[in-house]
Amino acid sequence: MTNKIKSIQNYIDNVNYIGIISVTLACVMLQLVMKQIFLGYFSSQGFSDFVTHLVQTNGSVKIWNLFLLFLANHSTIAIPVILALTFISVFGMFFFANIIFPLIMTIIFAAFWASANADYWAFELVLPCLFALLVMLGQHGLYKNCSFKMNLGYKLLPGNGKLLINLICILVIVAALVYFSFLSKNGGEHSMLLSWLFPGISGIAILISLQFDKFRQVPDSGKIALANNTYLTIFAGVVGLMLVYQVQENEALNSFTLKGYKEVIDGFKATTNAPDIIKSGLTIASNEASILLPLQIVFEYLAAIFLFLGMFRTPIYWLTTGLLGMLMIIEFGAIGAVVPTPTSEVNWLWELLLPTTILFICSIHATSRFFTETGFKRKFLGYQIFSGISFNTKVHICVLLSGIFMLSLAEVYSVTEATYSKSVLYGILLFILMIIIDPLRAKPDYKEIK
């Protein structure tokens, strides 16, 4: 039994998680662009009307809105260019390990974020943008000195995957995506078609990518272990940055008062497309709000801090994954706007599904490491991030400060200016604390990524 457990742990540790997240982001972008197509935003008139509406409501900088109006006035050229770039990034993220594809996706999500109006949650588009940036940096680190970096990259999964096992896994993924897509109501009157078409295309693409593992190279175990430990900690840290912002927004919206908390629960109960058992749970939660509210406040603050710092990873990752998963189901089909209007869209499928999926991946890896590692530092504090690993330093500074910078510019989403001021302040303070406690962590014993 011990050998079997060690074999499972070794398998989990040698999964190419950067490649897996790349495929996940390809699914995210595929669903987003298909949804926009079904909603009519990529017809000439639909594109022009949609972009004009964004310019009137987004509060973005003048020069960017002038660029958007230029695209709206030249929609016959803009539409095919945008679609081409989008599908190139999707195709590349599904099958290849070239940094150009996540770079394109990062730019696209950043452009979407800069153009979005106040109906969008601040991190709805910031998260996939930062995750795509992380994939780009991770692929650069993994394949920088590899002769095959322009090709398929490393195997996604260790060993020689069997077609039958891959098919079973794909069917489970497709079934989950169909169900979640149906609950989300994305696509308007075409939601049923989108709920089947998007998971089907994604499933076929994932299966093909897994079959490409036969032609991919086996990574050095030390190199992939260092990359997984480093980047999955940063991916989770980005989710922590999201929670740093979210607790400030909850306070600004009075959602952390008893009255506000109950109003939020009752509002979701009235609009969610979740199963009846979830709605029954919301009724209980509303009745027991005085007990649940302080527990949620304490947990969200602790989760934000420990996710950002990369400490106590296994328990915090799993508990936060459970919370995000529950909120994800509750928010499916509900209106996402702070102040709903007749034109407000329902919540995007991937708004919470993406961070839940990323944190679920991080949780699996962290659990394996928890039972493999020895000593308090390795189990609970993790590995040093800044000390002696120059590439790690660059990655953390780039990604975390990029997120903080994007928050500081996000006035278009601002509920109150204080929300963003406090989020930026706490983000910077946590970043400084991360540097201070870094020497207390365990020193990495894997081969350094040059």
C-alpha cells in the first residue's frame, strides 16, 4: 500500500500543471468568444452597438475609448482580426507551449478588462489576464533552453496515457461543463445550444491534446517539481489578491453587516439557477446569518492573507476551494451587476469557475506535497520565493505587482474609491510581509530554473 501511495504522489508531483492550466484557459477563452458570437456581438451592427455602449459606460481613459470607437467604425476589419487573434490563442493554448499564445491571450483579456463597464466584477477579467501572464512566464522558464520550445512542450500527464482512461476523464469534464453551462444561462436565448456546443468542442480539443502527449518529451523531474511548486503558489497567491479586494468590496457594499448579508443571500435565492437543495440551503443561511456572517468574515480575511503569502497551503487551499465552489453554484444564472438593470447580463460562467478550478488544481498538488515533505517549514510555510532564485523573484514581482497596479487603475469598477485604495494598500503590505518572512521558509532543493 505504501508503494502504491508513493506512486500516486509521484504521479501528482510530475503533472505538467502549467500545461494543464494553459488548456483550462483555452476553454475559458473559447466559451467567452462563443458566448459573444451567440449574443450577436460579432455581427457588424452588434459589434458597433456593443462597443459604443461600452465607451458610454466604462469610464476608461479617453485615448482607449477613442481607439474603441475607431474599431466600432471599422467593424468589418476589426471583427475578423479580433476573432483571428482569439482563435489563434485558443488553438495555441490547447496544443502548444510557445509563449506567443498566452501573450496574445493576456493582451486580449487586458483589452477586455480595460473596455468593460461597471456591470463587470473587477476580477472577472483580471483573473484570466493574470493567469495567462503566469502561463506565459512559466512556459518561458520551462522551455527557455529547450530546442523544442517552439513545438509541443512537455507531457501534460506522466507516463503513457491510455485512450480509454483519457476518454473517461474527458466525459466527466464535458458532463460537468454541460451542467455548469446550463446553470449559468450564458448565451441568452441560445444558452442551451452553447451549453452543449462549447463543452463538446472543448472535450475534443482536450482529448487531442492529451493524445499529443505521445509526441511530447518527458520533463526533468527536478525542473518540473520546482516549476509546479513555484507557479502553483503564485496562482493561488493571485486568488488571494482577489480575496484581498473582495473583502474590501464587501465592506464597502455593507455586505458584512447583518442586514446587508441577509439581503445578499435573499437576492441570490430569488435569482439563482442553482438546484433546489442549494436554494433550501440559502434559506437556512439567511435564518442563521448572525452565526454564519462572523465565520465567513474571519475565514475570508484569513484565506486572503494565507493564500497571498503561500502559507498553510493544504488546509487553506481546500477550504477556499470549497467556499468558492459553493459561491460559484449559487451565482450561476444570477445578475452580476451591483445595481441590476433590464440590460444587465447574468454572471459569466467562468467568473468563479476559473478561480475554483485553479485553486482545486493547486489543492491536489499541495496535498501531495504535504504528505511527501518532512518538517514544519516545508509542510506549512512552503519554500523560499525570493532568496537566491532570481527567476522566482522576477515572476512574483511581475505578476503580483501587475495585479496591484491593475487594481489601482480600476476606477471604472469602483464602488467607492476607498475600496481600491485599501485593496492596493493591503496588497502592498502583504507583499512586503512576504519578503520579510521569506527567510523563514524552507530552502528549495530542486534544480533551479535558469
